[in-house]
Amino acid sequence: MKIKKITLTNFRNYQKQTIELGSGINFIIGANGEGKTNFLEAIYFLALAKSYKVNDIDTLKYGEDFAKIQASIETNDRLVELTMIVSEMGKKALINQQEMKRLSEYIGKLNVVSFLPEDMNLVKGSPRERRYFIDLFLGQIDKNYLNNLTKYKYILRQRNELLKKIAEAEKKDEVLLDVLTEQLAESAYLIMERRVQFIQEINELAKKMYYKLSEKEELFEIQYQPSIQGEKINSFLKSKYKTDIYSKMTNFGPHRDDYDFSLGEYLAKNHASQGEQRMIVLALNMALGEMVFLLKKERPIFLLDDVFSELDAKRQNKLIDYLLQSNEQTIITTTSINEIKENILKQAKIFKVTQGYIKEERQNGK
């Protein structure tokens, strides 16, 4: 999977910008605030129909009525045109100029794996951040998971509204609560089952990728921590009615699950250094890329924002060597490429960003 050409219109600080990306490594170089991260955000938005930083409307260039991202994607030896349009009326997702009625029909047409500064919160941040990261990935590769998660969230909102009404009512009628609880339990089971399967599959890949980066024998592993364990979900949720009604919310279920990262026998959130945390997140992303390839028989696009911070030159080059060997199209934003090996630079496309304008500095060595 490759982005051949991409055009940004009124997106962030870009008024009109078209660039042709290389099939391998693409370096986007610029000082902070020039727009290199905005360019990466546009690709992320095109793939996942949302920004990782702000609300949709905040991606519009100041004073403009709409923003548009359009790209030609090479996938399975054919070209597909993807378009995302954002305005005050909402957003439109188009495939080959045809608008998709549901975003679930669109998401997954462009697979991306991203390393963003925000991802450093994965190890020591909140459970919500870890759930969001993994849900976002599974939503790209598994339409059933995305649909089950959407259904679960809809029922969860209904159940929480009902819990508030029951809490404030004099007579506690739990008939409708039983119905919603049963529906929630059905969706919860499917989500939790898929998460268990995902963890089993990703751990083997993540272990290999962590060793590839670190050359350490420490075992990197992810543990799934569901909020409902070893119980029939429906019976468990019904046993918590008193707690849920008192707090006016659903306190247990996939929306309260967590994941732990460990290095060896220690939890990474308690013991991992900043550098180790960065390698954990990078190894996880590399493993996700391998999983996409195993499932779809084509490589996702890697988006790496400020990836070189706190990585020494040796590990910077190890990462890029892996991406080149895997034939991944990669877009890397950075302030400097001084420590990148010359043979890597010869195979890369290099772009310079200045005040929202991207210019190719040199052709790749092919």
C-alpha cells in the first residue's frame, strides 16, 4: 500500500499543496511550527476519518469554509482515490468520488501505523489512552470489531441515561435495564473475545520487534486486563445494578478494560526509562505493521512524528533499516537527518517544510 500523490486544500496551515511521495522512506524536515506535523496529521485524517489532535472543524485553515484531503493510493496493484472533506456541516468520505454513507465502509481502505508524541502516554498514561490506541488499530483491520464497538457504545449511552433516570425515580423499575444489560453483554462478549485474540497474536510479533531495536533479551509483553474476569458477563452486570444506579453509570465492561506493558518481570509503567518506553511503543507499532501484512498481504503506511527524539544514532538507523527491508512506505518528520546513514539517504525522498509549503530537496537514489 502506497500513497502516490496527495493534495491538501485549506488543511491547517496549508492552502493548496500537492506532493508525490516516494515508495520507501520520505523525510519531512522543518523547524517546529512550520507544518511538518500538520502534513502527517492530514494523512492520519485521510485514513481514519479523524484527527489525533483536535476536533474535525479545528483542522480548517483560518477563515476557510472547508478543508479537503485527496490522495491516489496504490493498493493490490490498482489505484484508489480517497477524499476527505471537512466543513461546519460535518465530514464526507469518498472512495473514487463516491460518498460513503457510513464511515465504517471507508475506514480500512488506507491502513496506517503511526508513532506520535502522544503515544508516549501509552505506557504510563490512562487506561482510556491504551484502549483508544488498540481500538483504533483493530477498527482498521477488523470491520466486525468496529461494528461491535460502535454498537456497544450506543447501547452503553442508552444504559447510562436509563441509570440516571432510575436513580432519580421513586419507583425503581428495572425491566428495561434488564433488556439493555443483556444487549450490552452480547456486544461486550464479542469485543472482549477479539481483544484476547489480538493480544495473543501481537505478543509474539512485539517480542521480536523489541529485540530487533534493543538487542536485549528482556521479554516485552502486553497483558489484557478486562474489568470483568471469569464470569458470565450478563450475570455479572446484573449483580452490579446497585452500584451502577448509585453512581448513575455503567462501571464494568470493555469501556473500563486496560492493558499492561511489561519488560521481563516488571511493569513498564513503574520501571521503564523514557528511552525504554519509546522502544516499547516503537516495537508495538512495528508489530502492528507486521500484523497488517499477515492479514492483508500488503504493508501499511508508517507515520513517524519526531521519532528520533531520545533514540541514539544506532537505533535510528536500525529502525530505518527495518522499514527499508520491509518495503514500508514511511513518512518521517524530523528537524534533522544529520545522523542518518548516507546509504539510507540515497534511497529516500527528502522534503523541506517552510511556513506551510513543502518542497522536495532531492530525488531518491533509484
